Amino acid sequence: MTASLDSALPDLAAARARLLELIKELAVVHGRVTLSSGKEADYYVDLRRITLHHEASQLVGQVMLGLIDRAGVPVEAAGGLTMGADPVGTGIMHAARESGRDVDAFVVRKVQKSYGMGRQVEGPSVEGRRVVVVEDTSTTGGSALTAVEGVRNAGAEVTAVAVIVDRGTGAKERIEAEAGVPYLYAFSKDELGLD
């Protein structure tokens, strides 16, 4: 661990604790819902209430960058499938900049554009760069795997997939098996008090 990361750990611990409080307070919604994967759940973790929140968005960037750094994963750009991943990648970009590092953000469309530049991955080029695919949360891993395929097709080396909240529903196992990269998460559903 570098000296600069060591000195950031107390602040990172405080950021993580505060982000957990905000997620519990603002993002956990109880009631029967159908998830984007088609599965049903008795709760919904609406992380857009966090990633787009004036205080929490900064904490997301700090906590996710710290997660990536602690795992020893190289990162030159972060992003994922639009729309859930967009503020996560941007948060990481801003947190990196605040610590004197250059990490770009990118956005992956579900399908490649058929007009203009015909790109699926928007933002600074990811070709030849080490990237982390991010997501706010993942149930089956499908969105993250779509993003992994998109950035690999654009010439990037995917070094990890990182999510804010892991629902504990098999995304980790699927992503690690199919994408062949580590799956990192900042919080488990147990930490949120969800069963």
C-alpha cells in the first residue's frame, strides 16, 4: 500500500460509514418489486437516490475508488452500461482527480449506434486502456456483462467489475465465470440489513 493511500484510509472509513447510512436512509425501499432482470424481490435498493444525491455522490466516488485501489486493480477509466453506471463512473473520475490521479469515465450503450460515429462506448477512447466496469447494483450480472463485451469490442482491457451494492443473487459468480475478471462490491445486502 502506498503512503498516500495509507493516509487516506481514516477518511475512506468515514466516507464508507456515511455512505452506508445514506443508502439505508434514502435508497432502501420495502415492498414487492420486479427488477430489471425480471426477478421479483421484497425490497428495492434505488441507488440513483444515492448516485445523484448532492452529498452521497461524492462519497460513492471515494468509496468505489478506494475499493478498486484496495483490490490492487489497475484503472485508467471507469464506466458501464448507461444509465445506472453513469454517475458511478463519473464519481470515480472526480474522486481520482481530487487525489491527483487521471481516471476517465465512459458510457456504454446497450447497442452500437447506427449513425454518427457508430460507437457503443462513449467518452474518451478506451482502446488499449485498463478499465473497470461499474454498476450501482447487480442481480444477475447481465448489464455488467453487456458493458464488459462492449468495452472489450472497443479494445479495452477489463480489469474488474465493481458495484456499490451486491444483492447476493449470483452476479458475482456469473461475472467472474463469464467475464473472467474479479467482481468487487462496496456493500453486501447483509450490511444494509436486507435478507
